[in-house]
Amino acid sequence: MTEPAQAAEPVPSIPYTTESASYHWASVDGVKVFYREAGRKDAPTLVLLHGYPSSSRMWDSLIPLLADRYHIIAPDYPGFGRSDAPSPAAYAYTFDHLADTMSTLLTQLGVDEYTLFMQDYGGPVGFRMILNAPQKLHGIIIQNANSYNEGLGAKWANIAKYWQAPAEHAEQVDAFTGYEGTKQRHLGTSPHPERYNPDAWEDEFAALSRPGQRAIQSALLLDYRNNVASYPKWQQWLKDNQPPMLVMWGQYDPSFIVPGAMRYKDDVPDAEVHILEAGHFALDEKTEQIASLTRQFMVRITAGQ
């Protein structure tokens, strides 16, 4: 099902609860990893994988709209949020390693079945988790997490220069971690900038300004080239396995553009695709719609659990 933004239906009332929310740290291979948890532990588990440069805090508005029915786990990757941020000499900042750390965290928590909700960086982290342990997956939820060359916006042509010659194109790291880039990652091309809370990018930029962040984020930006190289492998897995899939995509995102959303439908014809009147961080504008679509999807794929 593909639903254009202008045809979005009114969102029904959704139960809201914060009573079960809790906040934790776990030691994973010597790294202290922070995670948020909510809902009953015996309910179907939904793992929320955040994007760049945010943290599990990006899910704060969504978690209370899901926690009455689902077990929610929302971790911070090493180097992000409240998790430890060891130097790149002490922790290899690659998407392979982030995925391994997240998988180990879930194993330590006793979670062996889950649906993954992946936003931005959550895509390359999550797809590695899926390919490494496909038997654990119930379903995939995508929110502006790209897996196709067609989904790469114009900015990636400049980032590709950094991939080819990092020492010669350090200005790409400046743009990627700078204040204006952090702000525009939220606003994008939205015709309604007044709907966006500036606290979001102010807080993210403050986090990016912490000691050691430039080295961490430049390492991950460089490694992102391996995500693009992995796209064909992820696409083939989707074609071969046809997982239950919900795609919600903010159309005002200059980083990952709408054709990337539609390509999921090519590989998984039964995927449910919704193009939202929102940006890269679609929760900035469409929290209730995303919650409603997520709940409907989860009801379908967890029937009988």
C-alpha cells in the first residue's frame, strides 16, 4: 500500500502511557551502553534504532504511544547519547561494530525475537543485525533509512569525495558535524519550519561539540561508504525473504529522498509504504501518524503472539 502525504487519513486516538518507562546502562564488551525500556517484557519486542546525530532520546514522543502494548528497547550506540564514547583507538567506529554491540546488548537482555524500527543510521546497523541473525526478526519498520542508490540525495556526491580522499576533503566532516548541517537535517525542505522545535538541533549540536566527537563521527562517515557497497546484499536479502515491512518516509529529507522509499516496494511488493509530509526526522512533525501506522503494522505481524 502506498499512501501519498496529501491523502493521509485522520489519526485515531492512541493510548498514552509513561508508567512503564525506565532507563538503564549495560556493560557490553567493556563499553557502557545506555538504553530506554518500556512496556511488559512478555509483550512483542520492538527495538528502536536511532539515527545520526541523535540518540534514543529521539524516540521520547513515540515510546509512550506504543508501550501499552509492546516491549520497547531503545539503545544509544557507543559514541552517541548517554553511552560511553571511547576513542577510535579503543573502539572501532564501524557499522559492523555498532551492529555487533547492539546484538550483544539484546542477547544480554534476553531478547531473542524482535521487530526492528530503523531510522537513518539505524538502517545500516539494523540490516547487519538482520543478516547476521535473520531467525530473530519478526518485521522491519523503516523511517528514512536508505538502502538504495536512488535514495541518496545530492549531498552524497560531496561526501563521496571524502570517501575517496579523506585527508583532502576534511571540509565534508565540518559540514556534516557543523551547526548549520545539524539544523538543516531537521528542517530540510519543509514548507513549515515553524513546526520544528529548535531544541532538537541545539541539543544534537551540543552533543557533537563534546571532546572526541569529531574523530568518532568522521570515522563513521568514512565507513558509510561500506553501507552503500552493502546495498545490493541487503536488497537481495529482502527479495529472497520478503519480510513484513512498513516504510514511512518524510518527503522533505534532502539526505534520503523519496525514490529510496519506493524502491523497497520493488523488492518487497507487499511492503506498506507511506510518504509523509515531514522531514528526515519525521517524528518532528508526525508522531501520532507514525505511532498509528506502527501499531496497525504490529497488530498484523504479531497476531497470535
